[in-house]
Amino acid sequence: MSDVDRADALALRRQSLETSGWGNPVRWWQPRNACWWVFVLVLAYGLYQMLHILDTTVRAFGTALGLSALIFGAYGLLFWWFTTVIDRYSPQPVSLRVAAFAWGGVAATWVIAVSANDALRGLYLTLLGQQVADTWWAPLSAPFTEELGKGAGVLLLLFIAPTVVRTAYDGFVLGAFAGLGFQIFEDVLYALNSAQTQFGSDPVGNSLGTVGLRLASGFTSHILYSAVFGAGLIYLVGTRAQRRRVGLGLGLCATAMALHFLWDAVGALSGGNGPLSLVLIVVIAAVAIATVVGVFHLTVRDERRTMRAVMSPEVLDGTLSAEELDALSGGWRQRRRYRKDAAGRHDRRRRKHRLAAAHDLADEIAAADAQETDRVAFARAELARLDARLLVDARPGPDRTTPEHPTGER
């Protein structure tokens, strides 16, 4: 390795971090930022609206509400974990994820969707009549009001944290968290409304029936739509790291709305035919999943390039191998190949832990703005220490000793 090669690699690392915004902090006190005020005030009003609506029913249906909230909470934790896992390259700060979730669950649900959907229902009743309005109200209102409401949160966060939210993949992830918040809080509201049917004679049974239905359909619902819509917004607006692509941005936003429309219109399109409804549900779900997977692969490319640029100097220095860099900056196929090439169980374990430690090192380098700090040095040393420790653990009986523990004791 020449000094020129290393200097070029370090320069590319600094440039990639500066462009992507990886490691930049979020400043949450911005009283001179109009977007910050809109975010805070709408969120506060949404919280007030939610508590006001729930207060009128929670005394009568508290058990149904509590059970629904617990089930949907566990469901939400599963999706939170999954969405966090896919954000593996230059992860968003936790505070931004929480903010997106809160906007989707509180502001978009209780301020925007509830008010706008009810207003449109009244308009459709006046213009189209009772029968048409009852059939088409949901597909002709929710795809527009709800996607715009959740997307507004992503757009506000872009202008609250412009040094952090830089790429379409950032919009994809924040949109997914906004959709998760919306879905959980909307599902709880649906369950609470179901508890009141049949004059409230079986609130728990009715609400649990709704819970089961919403759980079964949730994986192709708001999380998916909002992820696609959020990516489209970043393409539409453009940032320092993301070239503005108006056509692609509008196309993705329209696609999210179209998928939402089709899902809500299943009953209207099938005319109440059960088998046809089932076919439509399966087809629409398959198209929706294929769409979000395609958008994921489209937007994640820049994230992978950034990870490779940030960690390439570690390969030149011998901290990582080229194979590890490929797994670190690649997709699931590269990671699977890296694990399959292991020479036995202990080597597989070693590779797994080294990849996790390499991710930690990448985060520390980003947080330090590519400077050499004690935390970066510790994370780098942890890779070597972890490697040596796992190799020692792989030795049989008497050979499992280290200079620090000459008797093999821990």
C-alpha cells in the first residue's frame, strides 16, 4: 500500500461522510425554524385530540383498549426491530426515528387523517349520494389524506435535520417509521370502535376480532406505503447528497397512493364477492411487496457505497479483510456468502461478531467525523481483541490459555 493510495482513501472517506450526513447530530431546539414550530404544535394538538377522544370511551371499554394496545404494541416492536435492522449502513439517529413514529401515530392520525377523512365523507355524501359514498369513501380519501399526512412528517424532519436527512433511503426509513406509528395508533382506534358495536355487549371479543384482522393485513399496509412515499419525497425535493429527480419522486408518491387506493377498494372492486376479494388481496399484497423491495434496492445503493468508502481505509491498514468489507457494504447475499465460507462453528461465530464490531467501528468513525479519537481507537482495537479471544475459545482444553490468564481461568 502506498501513502498516495491511503491518502486518497481517507479523502474519499471524509467526502462521503460530509455528503451523506452520517454521524451528524440532530439539534432539537430550533425556535427560529418554522418547520420545527409546525412539527411541535401539530404534535401537541394531536396528543390533545387523542387524549380527548380516548377519554370519552376508555372508562367504558378500558379492558378492550388495554388488550388491543398490548397486542399492537408487541406487533409494533417487531416491526420496529425489522425496520432498524434494514437501516444497517448509515443508521438514522434514534431521536429521528422516534420523531417520525410520533408524527405518524399522533399528528398524522389524530389531526390530519381523522379530520380530513370525516370532511371528505361529508363531501362525498353530498355529491355522490349515500350508496356511492359508503362504497368509495375510504379508497377516495385515505390514500390522499393519510399518505400526505405521514409524508408531511418526513418533509418537516428533512428541514429540521437537513444535515442528517440527506438521501432517498433516509426518506424510505423515516417514512417506514411514520407508517408504523400511524398503523399502530389507527389499529388501536379501530379496535376501540369495534368494542362499541352491538351496543357494547361483547367489547373484548369484538375488538379482538378487529385486532386479528388488522394484524393479518398490517405487513402490506401503512409501513410499506409510507416508506415508498418518503423515498419519493426526497427524490422530489432533492438534497445535497440526493440529486433531484422530479419524475421519479412523483412516480413513487403516486405509486404509494395507488397501492393504498387498491387495498382500500378491494370491497368495491369485488362487489362483495368473497373469492374475488381474496384473489385481489393476494395480488395487491404481492405487487406491494415487490414494489417496496424494488424501492429498497433502488435507494440503498448510495448507502452501500458510503459504507464501502468509509471502511476501505481499514482494509488498507489490515484492520478488515476485503471479504469482510464486501459483507459489510453488501446485501444479504454477500453476508450469507461470508458466513458460508466459515471453517466450522467457531469461525462462523468469529465472523458474525467481527461484522458487528465492524459496524460499531463505522459508526464511531462517522460520529468522529473521520478523525482519530479514543472511541475510534477502542472500536478498532476491539476488532483485534475479539478476533484473538474467539480464536482462543476455539482451542481445546489445555491450549485455551492467554498471557493474561495463564491457567485458562476467566
